[in-house]
Amino acid sequence: MAATQPSADVEGALLAHLNANGEIPDSRAFASSLGVPHKDLEDVIKRLLAFRIIESTDITTEAWVLTDEAKDYAARGCPEVHLVAAIPPEGASRAALKEELGDVFDIALKNAAKNKWIEQGNRDLVLRTVEDTKDELQELLKRVENGEDEVQEQLKRLENPKTREVVPDPIKVLKRRKLVTKEKTIWYSLKKGPEFVVKRKTLATDVTREHLKSGDWKDLEFKDYNYGAQGQPIAIGYSQPLLEVREAIQNIFLEMGFSEMPTNMFVESSFWNFDALFQPQQHPARDSHDTFFLKAPATTTQLPDDYLEKVKQVHQSGGYGSKGYGYDWKRDEAEKNLLRTHTTAVSARMLYKLAQEEHFAPKRYYSIDRVFRNEAVDRTHLAEFHQIEGLICDYGLTLGDLIGVLEDFFSRLGMPKLRFKPAYNPYTEPSMEIFSYHEGFKKWVEIGNSGMFRPEMLLPMGLPEGVNVIAWGLSLERPTMILQEIDNIRNLFGPKVDFNKIKGRPMCRVGL
Ligand code: PHE
């Protein structure tokens, strides 16, 4: 068997053969005629194909290849041979041999015994019966490794009951010891390509100092630039799906003339989160099961006293045409700090601020930011999420205005078909749940909540009579999951987000 040839020689032999014969019908046979592993020839073939020096057709066949165990034997010899070599003329103890051979000891002992190379005495002694052994199995394994025709033929015969008998023993051993497995392999049939040459010129890739000094750059042939090459990935930002949809929604609000409310207060008082919104102090949403209350600081001291007094009145005994709730309102309850459960707390602050201005001016406000609810986490719920909120305040707004604005807003988001269902919020009357027809799911899905803020909320703030506020809220996660076909919220937000997915979304690309 010839020693492995350097790839330049393999290339030379291949090109010379093609030049003389016009074709190589079977790359495997050619590799074995050169005495090189098919893998090495394949590398050469791929290179020549890229330069269109040759052309190829795949030949898909099944062939026997070595298992990992057998590859090791092919490289380093078989364990039974190592065993015999380890036994001195006077014999050795099993324990000593086991120590010497390690993991393969049992296999080695079994096969050496089968080959009658050893004798095992009654005690612990192992004697060898041969002077030395030739590693014929190793030779055979190498022939399999090189894809030699004859061995492949024999292995094939072994599969057929009619021809099995004539197969020589060593081949049978290969299968019995599970040293070979069948694998789909691709060989090639080769012919000359349009750029065929017998000897490939090495093309220069750079002009070096030596080229300039000797002047031979004038005669050099340069390798073409590969303008299609991908290049190194560059370190740039990636867009998180939530942020992408957030930006789209933000743009819709801006196009519709809304301005953003400051939402940089995750910690809020119960007063702004609930009381200002005419939410009674016994309301179940105020329960610690639904709301995260703060331990430190547990309460706030900064509440507007005048306004607070009015809120207390409206809860206890009503006013502005309302009967109120008729319970004993407690400042302690209003002072409790919490993680805001909705951004409507921010809307309340903004409307109060607006009411303090000397002259009322109509406003359109929006916000998109984080809110917190003490919820059991599942595939559609997290304990924190983002809320989108929009409101318009002006004289004489009606439910018709609300429906019209919602239809405009959601159709810009790609949800033109809406339906509304009467609902209840302590701070809006009337209130409507918003449903949109999902073309993909072929059903109506709930997408938000809306309503007209109650006079019990607006009038204590000091907004002029006749001013109405239409408002709506929705989560950012839900439309994002629908738009981007993500079915588990934990893949969208939080520590389980798959970073590789995000890395597939570069923020911007420089186009050509
Ligand atoms: N705050 C409401 C919620 O948490 C949403 C909403 C906002 C409803 C404004 C009506 C008006 O779902």
C-alpha cells in the first residue's frame, strides 16, 4: 500500500489522468488506485470544482465504513495483539495484564483466546502460545478505511445467504465484532471542466515587497476578488421583537398627534394607582394576590392634600351626580406603595396636572411602559409586562369618538376588523373590551380594554365640566406574539429569551 500522498500530488495525478483518459468514472476506485483515503481525494475534487477545472456527477452508494472502535484499531493496532505483546515468556497474571491494557482488556483476552494465541492456566496465569503475532486485522481495517473494492465486495456477499459461505473468515470477523457499519456515501464521476488545465497555476493574492523588488509582479496572475464573499459578521445592535413592535406603535401614536406621558415611575402609591381612579379600597385587585406592595418604603408621604380630600369625599359620599361607594375611606390605604399595576396611574397624574393649568387645552396622550401584576407565570402571563395606553381629553367627546379613534388606531396596526363588548372598570363608564378578528387564527381575539373616564374621576381633579376623556389600554406582548408568531411569552421577554434568535435580527443593514 502506497503511503499517503501530499494533496498537490493527488491533484497532479487526477489532472494527468483526466488529461489522458478524459474521465474518471469512479472517484473511490481512483482513490484506492492512488492509495489515498477517499476523503483526501474529495478535498482536491471540491477545490478543482470551485475553479471549474473539472466537472462532477454524484454517485450515491452504500458502503461499509469503520466504527469509531475500529478506527482506533486501524490507527493503533488491535487489542489482542497488544495483549500478546504484553505477555513475557514466563506468562503474566490477569491482574497485571488488565492493568496494562485498561478498558480493552476483556476484548483483547477474548479474541486472543479465540485466535489460540494464549493459554489460560487454572490459576491467574496467562501464557502465550505464539512467539509474536501479525496484526492482520489492522491491515484489513485499513483496507476498509481506504474503501478498497474487494473488501467492499466481500462484505456485500456476507449479506446474501447464498454467497455468505464463500466469504473468508477475517471478513466475517469484521461484522461479528461490529467493526464496520453501512453508511451512505457519495463518490464522484469526474470529467474535464470548461477551465481544464493539466497543471494549475498558483494565482497570487497579494503584491508583496519581494514582488516589487524583483519586478516579477508584472507577470503575476492574480486571483479574482470574490465579491460574493460574506465577510466577517460585524458587531452591531440587534432588535428585540418587543422593541420593534413598540416602535411601530409609538409611530402610530405620533402620526395621530399624540404626545408621550412620562412613565419613569415603576413604584407608585395606591392613591394614584387606585384611589384617583375611583377604585374602592376593598376592590379585589388591591389584594396582595394581584398587586405587589412595597416593604420599604412601604408608604408615601407626598400626596396632594386638597385633591386627596376630594377623592375621599367622592369615594365615601359621592358628589358630581354620584352617590359614591358609602364606605369609610382610609388615607393609610391610599399611602401604600406598590409596583404600578397599570399605566392608567400615569394617565391619572397627567390629567390631574392638566386640570391645574389655568386654561384647559385638549390633549392626546400615550404611553408604553412596564406594569406589574402578582400573577402565576404561564405561557401567556408574566408577573410584569408592558402596557400601551392612549387617551384623548376634550370637550364633548362621546363613545362614538372612542370607537372611531380605536378603529383608526387598530387599523393602522393591521387590525381593521373590530368588535366591542360591554365591560366594567371602576374608572370608566361605559367600558368596552376590544376584540379583533385574527385572520390566521380565524377567530375573534381580545386585544384591549377601553372606556370613557367617569366624572367621579375627572371632576375631583378639577377638569372643567363638559370635558370628557376617552381612553384605552392593551398589552404590548399580545400583539407582538400575534404579529411575530411567538407562542410562549417567556420566549419574548425575561431571562429565557433565546439570544441566538435575537442575533438573527440585526437592527440595520447597509444595503448596496
Ligand atoms: N387600565 C386598564 C387595564 O389595566 C386599561 C384601560 C385603560 C382601560 C384606559 C380603560 C381605559 O387593563
